Amino acid sequence: YRHVALLTLLPIEQAMGVEDTALTPEQYTEQREKFTHLYQAIARLPAMQREVLRLRYRNGLRFHDIASLLEKPEASVRKLCVRALRQLREIYDQIEGGSTDE
């Protein structure tokens, strides 16, 4: 929990709109493509996993707050988030063409 204060997280929508002047046009295009692939991967997750990730990373809620909202035990919400992130990585890698079998 200590490192959270050091990070400034932006929702993907805001990050896509922020233009980094240090990027070359090719790097900017590649970054936009990666954001698009991320959106596609998120869309392929089951609804509950998308919801947990949205509440956690977009809304910045803690696990116990998410558990209260969803009326689930906190441990279940934590496990759901871990599984969602793992599945998101797998889907994203497939979309990127770098399918990995772990």
C-alpha cells in the first residue's frame, strides 16, 4: 500500500489523449495501437472481471470497498482481480501476436 501514493494512475481514456512530445510519430502510432489492443482485450473479459478491474484501477477503490459494493468476501475480490489480470495478459498477448503458454 505504501507505493500507491508514489504512482499517478491515469484512466486509459485520459492516457490516450495525452500527447507525449518526446515520442516520434512511429512511437506515437505504436502506443495508440497498444491502447487499442488493450481495449480489445478488456472487452473480451467476462463482465465481472471487467467490473472489478474498472472499480480497482479506474475508480481507485480498495479491495474492501469493492467487496462491499459487490457483496462478496474481500478474499474473493482479490482472487478475482488476480485472475482478471492474468487473463487480460493472456488475451493481450494473443492480440499482439505474442501468444505465450504459461
